[in-house]
Amino acid sequence: MSARWHPRAVRPAGGLPLVLWFYMRLSAVAMLGLVVGHLYIMHVVTSTDVIDFQFVAQRFRGPFWRAYDLLILVFALSHGLIGLRGILDDYVHHRGWRVAAEIALWIVGAAFAGLGALVLFTVQFPPGT
Amino acid sequence: MLAWVLHRITGVAVLLFLFAHIVETSMLGLGPDAYNRTLELYRQPWFKPLEFLLVAAVLYHAGNGIMVMILDFWPAATRVYRRIFWIGAGAYVLVLLPVAYLMLGKVVGLR
């Protein structure tokens, strides 16, 4: 059934495809709690109307929420990029273009990972905020 | 098949939002004014339905992902696939109703 449901859902025989197959499931399970918690706190209970610099300054005072957000950043970005790589595999048939698309994907991915991590590790808040 | 198409669409949509979210959050480094001005986007009335769609897309992707993993690691579940599907669909609607009320209630004047 899962084969009929989605060709990629079939477990690969081995090698990198199998590692990625497991990683997609591992990161998914990790994100079930992390992302649902994030959505609940930041979008459902707290309206985005009241989130501002002050709110984030309070939130990022200690290391807990920075670490929490870093975990989401790493899992969500890698899970999304690997997923997009699978989609490129399906729709870009010419080998050269597929390699080019994948290189572009990892460059863009590395840029966003770097920017996100830079903020979480380095952002400082002025005293009094 | 439809479940799989929706899984792809929601996956790409959430990834695109994640890109935007990283850029928006990086405005923290430019100080309070730049960050607060960026967050004005979230306060626009037209953004509220999109924000709800984002939550709905993430929850769909998560629910359908759980479904995929059930079928991956417990092949016998294929025999009761239909029943699991409807239980999942029901749970999705039940979760989404209060979320819609909390996120959109103010916009439509319900609360």
C-alpha cells in the first residue's frame, strides 16, 4: 500500500538513500513535539500581534529557547531540503540540470542555515529590553 | 494519491515560509526598529488567513507523515489503511476547529 501510496515511501535497499530515508523519519519524529510546540506558543496561544523585539528579547534571555529554535532550524531546514531534493529528482530528468539544481539547492540551504544559526548564536539585546 | 500530492505541496509551502521566517528573524540583528517594522507583516489583516493556512499545512504534513511512518514500520496496517485514514482525517478536523477559532476569531469578530 505504501508503495502505491508513494513510490518514495518504499524503503531503499541501502547506501545514502537508506540513510536519508531514516533521517527523514527521525527528524520528523523529533519535530512532532518541537514544531507543534512552537506553533502552539507562537501562533495559537500568543497572537503574532503581540510578538515584537521586546518579546523576543525576553525569550532569548537564557539559552533554552535559543537551543530550542536552533534544533528546529537544523531539523526543519535539513528535512525540507532533502524533501525538495527528492522532488527535483522526480521532475528534473536531464542529468546535468539535476546536478546543477542540487548544487544550487545546497548552496541556498547552507546560506539560510548560516544566517539562521548566526542570529541564534550572536544576537544580543540592549540592556533594558 | 491526493494525500501524497498534498504532502508535497504543504512541504514546499512550509519550506518557503521557513526561508522567509529565517530572513525575518535575522532582522533582530539590525535592532528593534528594523525587526518591529518587519513584523508589521504579521499584523496585516490579510496575513491572518495565510498564517492559519501555514499552521493547517504544518499539521497536515505532520499528520500525513505519521500515517506514512505507521505504514512503513507496521506493514500490517495496510489492511486497516482506510480506517486509520478516516481516524486521522477526523482528528485533523477536530484539532483545526479550535485552532481556527483562536487564530481567526478576532479577525471575523467572534471573540
